[in-house]
Amino acid sequence: MPSWWRRRIRTQSERPISDDAVVESVVLAYIVDEQPEGVLIPMLALRFNAEFGQELGGSAVERAVRELVRDGRLRMDGGRVAPPIQPC
């Protein structure tokens, strides 16, 4: 991930980066900006864990994805999560 992701997380909020709303925001932005074709959830969790440590590891990312899919801000296709398809 580019270094600006770390800055984005730090400036996102004064709350801890493990705060669900902050994690959801960062996961959504990452998928839309960096993985518009979609990404497997385990790969997404590994990427965040490698970049930010266990604070943004598997369970936080999985929880964020679940909430974002439930809210319609991401879509799930098998094990792949991607931005929703926009109507023309």
C-alpha cells in the first residue's frame, strides 16, 4: 500500500485505528481505489495485517467487509469482495 494510506488512517480520526468505522472507511477506500475488480477476503486481510499489524488483521477486516456488504457499499461474489456495480 502507498504510504498515504498510513497517513489517511492516522488522520481519519482521533479514535484508535481498530475502531470499526475507521476500518470500514479504510477498507472501502482501498477496495474502490486499489482493487476495483475485487479481491479475495483472505488476501485483503493478509494485506492489511502485513501493512498495519494485528490491529487491522483478519477479524477487523472481515467485520468491516460484512458491514459494508450489508449496507450495499460493497458486493460479495463468492469469496471476492468488490465495489457495487454502477448502473449506466
